[in-house]
Amino acid sequence: MSSIQTIEEFIPLPLGKTFVRWDFIPQIRNDNPSTKVEEDSSTPLSLPTDDPPLLFMLHGATVPNWQFDDIVEELLGNSTHEVYRILRMDLYGHGQSARPKDVRYNLNLFVEQVLDVLGALNLLNDDINSGKKRLVGIGHSMGSAVLSAVASSTTTTRSTVFQQLILVAPMLDYITLNPHSRLLNIPIVGENLMQYAIIPKLKERRRQRYGAIGKAELGERFVKDIEYTAMSSGDNDDDDDDELTFDEVLLRMFRHGAV
């Protein structure tokens, strides 16, 4: 059984920091096992051309990158050599990434964020899928919709982003299937529904579902994540006043058509 190496970093983007995480088997690489790239790092990670396929995993709405932890362990934990490398990130409003205020929380926001991250990591060059750097996109729920849009990007520098694309439980049109959710578009009504009905129900449902599979600690982790605010984090960055709470983010995702 191999020991999985993890490297974390924050990539500075115009709308705020984006958290990314790499998982791989350390004996194949020359990275220092104790290395953790901090937020102020000016040198993003890059990939040698002879590395194995890179799996880029993108989470769905509400649960950030750690939703893939068990899958990463299954893919890498029992390997004796590096069959895959894995890259994950937190979309805006989720996990440890920024929650910018003055933006529309639609799919285009997340598509541009993904493209910006891949570009910063030198994963959008012409030979990305030449057999040297194989990038496989794996999206869950809303992440499937985002990666589908990324894959269909047709600008000259973004042609053929992924060699393969795997969509897990692709997101349905939630608004159409749940007509009562249109009440969220009504000022004041939407804010109160989100804060006093939807968010409490979401916490309860996550606790129940994780508890049912013997992962009760993940239910509490989810609650802690969505209750996180820049103020409570102790982070004194000047940008903190420009960040939303999670219920504000989720409300905007409904209103702006991301879910």
C-alpha cells in the first residue's frame, strides 16, 4: 500500500483566491513529502511531460473538493506505482476558495474559474492531450455541467482541454423540477427561505446521508464548511469584507441559474 502525498496551494485570481489540491504517490516524484505551498506562493505547480494521466476532479454544488477523498484513496492508496495523479479545486463560494460579492454566480463564472486555474497551472497548452500530458475531467453533479462547458470551449488557446470527460450524476434542471424554488427569486422572501428553511434542511440532509454510510464526521465537516466566514476564520485580508456567506452564495446560484 502506498502513502499518498498531498500538496495544497491557493492560486490568486482576479476575483479571489482559489484552493487547489494535488494527490499523488511520492516515490515517483521528487517533491519534498513535507512540502505545502502556501497562499502567497508566486510559483504555481507545473507538470513534467512524462507524468501519468492527470485526473481533474470537480465537485458539485454545496460540497467542496473533499467529497472525492474516498475515491482518491481507492485510486491511489492501494497502488504500488503512480498510475494517476489527481488535481482538485474548490469552486467560488465553496470550501476554502473565495466567495466574491460583485459577481453573478452562474455556470460561466465557474467555467472561467476552471479555465483560469488550468491556465495558471500550464495545463492549457497545445500538447496537453498529445500523449505527454493526458488530462481527464471528472465532474459530479454541477461539476459535470461546468466541465461540459469547459470541454466545449472553442477559443484558439483552449481547444481540446480534456482527453476524456467523465460525468457522474450530471446536474438536472433543479428549478424546473422544483417549481416552488422560484420563490427564491422574490426579494426578502428568497433570503428568508434560504436562511431559515433551505440551509437548515441542507445541513440535516447531509448529516443523515453521511451518517447512513458510517461517515457521520463528514456531516459535521460539511456544516463547519458552510458556516465558515472570512471573519470567523481569523484571516485579516482586506478582501474579507467583499466576501459572502454561504447562504448568500447558494441563493445567488439559484437566482443566476447555476443550479
